[in-house]
Amino acid sequence: MSGFQDAIFALDALGSQLTNYISHLNTTTKTHSLLADALKRAPIHNAWFTKEHCEAALRDWGQLLQKDNLTSWLSGYPDPTETEQVVGLVLAGNLPLVGLHDVLSVLISGHKAKIKMSSKDNILLPALLDILFDIYPHWASRVSLISDQLGSVDKVIATGSNNSSRYFSYYFSDKPHIIRRNRNSVAVLDGKETADQLQGLSNDICRYFGLGCRSVSKLWVPRGYDFDILFGALYQHRSMINHNAYANNYDYNKAIFLMNQEPLLDNGFVILKEDDQLSSPIACLYYSYYDKHSEVEKAIESQQENIQCVVTNSKVENAVAMGKAQSPKLDDYADNVDTLAFLLKN
């Protein structure tokens, strides 16, 4: 590999092919056939991976994997040296292609990748890798997909629940590692948001059924906030209730709350409940009132290790604009840990 140039060329080509697929161009190619088959099978294998959400993931990656974006991302890192070191990847499976960034980071850094996919997301990634290997065959021999334990590896990047992360931390304590656990995203409103901003926030809440670490699961709102305005913005996502698994969660959680006689705000497909916790159940959104902005800042600071994104138009450090939480840039690293710097350092 000559610096990052080969990687940039290969990934830019992959991005172009993903964009062509989403745009219904070149429909007779091998790429189109692979992706069409994967998008047909993925929703059958995992009901949460709707065709719409899978296509959204492909669309986002097609936009990210462009030469200018790749060049900007990699410009601050030293040139990689290809190595025989193997990085073990334990990937999450809560969203379509949620582990792709880790895979690409390992390849870009010059390492080999031993990948244990989640059983929930084991269809789209192999399809994308097949396309990538056709573009840049050199990487094909540097990736292995496994179904059992990682075995012998030199470094580890593992993503899982809070329980599994403790196991990972213990099991891989003698190796350089990045261990990720559950995080949630939050939003801070001041009541002055425009209709467009609230439409964007509704996407941050509802996209992928709220299953991602960048999905907003908690709101802070000024005391006396008019939730009807937010419900109006959420209305565009009302079709979520037609999804069986989502509807089952909605019905179950609503029943539990009502049995406990807890006050709720309900629009027929999203339940809002006043609660200090960050992590809300599927089809639910927690909220807390505030009187002073300093109260929110203090609450966020105390929960920093459990928060992935803070979505707001207020002055909050490292805030994400409304509507952008589900579309991270290449250098928006999970848990704010620079994966590429970790790989290139050791």
C-alpha cells in the first residue's frame, strides 16, 4: 500500500458503487446483484432490518466513502505500514452495517482483520466485502470471517452490552484493546426550535426504531414545554407502528406503564414518560424538565460515560445538530475513542 492512496481509491470506488445501487444505476452489474440479494435476505433474517433502513445505511456509506471525505479523514494520520498483526473484531448487530467502520479502519491501518459478526447482522457486511475485494483484491487475503472464538489475535476491538463488555475487558486484558458498551444519545431543547429542526430531531429519535447508540432516547426540555409541537414533528414516522416487533414493544411497555399508573404522553406510536434515566425502552422516550441550563450541563457531565451524542441547538460542548445524529462523519468515532490512532500507534 502506498500510504493511504490505495485505500482511498478502493473505498471511493466502493462508495460510488453503493450510490449507483441506491440510485438504480448499472442494474445489471455483479454489485447490483449482490446488494439486491442481501437486501432481500437481511429483513427476513432480522425483522428489525427493514429494507428501508438497510437502504439508508447503504446510502449513508455511499455518501461517506468519497475521495474528498476519505482524504480529509486520513490527512491527520501517519502513513500506515502493512503488518501481519491481526486485529480481532467483535461486531455489534443492532443496526445495519454498524461494524463497517471498524472493519475499514483495520484494513486502512495495514492490519489483518479477524471478524466475528453478530448473528443479527451477518448478511450485508459479507456482500460489501465481496464488492470491495473485487475492487481491491489485495485485501481479500487479509480478512477472515469467523463464527466461533477469536483465537490468536494481536489487538481487539469489541462491542457489546454492559455485561459482555466486562467479559471482554477481562478476557482481552493482556492485549491492546478498545472495548465498547451500551451508550445512549440525548437531546436538549429550549422551546425555540424551528419546524425543520424538530423534523430532524424526529429522525434522530425514530430512525432504526431507536436501536442505535446515536438514537436519542432522552430529552431535556424547559419546564412548561409544549409537547404537541414535538408530536407534530414525530408524526411523519407514524408508520413505525405497522412494524410487528415495534408494535409489540409499544403495546407491552404501554401496558406496564399503565398498570403502574405512571403518567404518560402518547401519540399512538411513541410513548413519552418523565424519567431521570437515559436508556428508554423501544417505542418510548424519556424526558426531564429543567429550570436552568446549568442543571442540564451538570446532568450531562455526570453521565458522560453513558452518552454517545448530545443533540441540541444550545451551547453544549461537542453538540450534534438536530437531524445529524444518525449520520456520523468518518471521524466521529464511537465513544470518542479514535480507532485509527489506536491501530496506527501499536
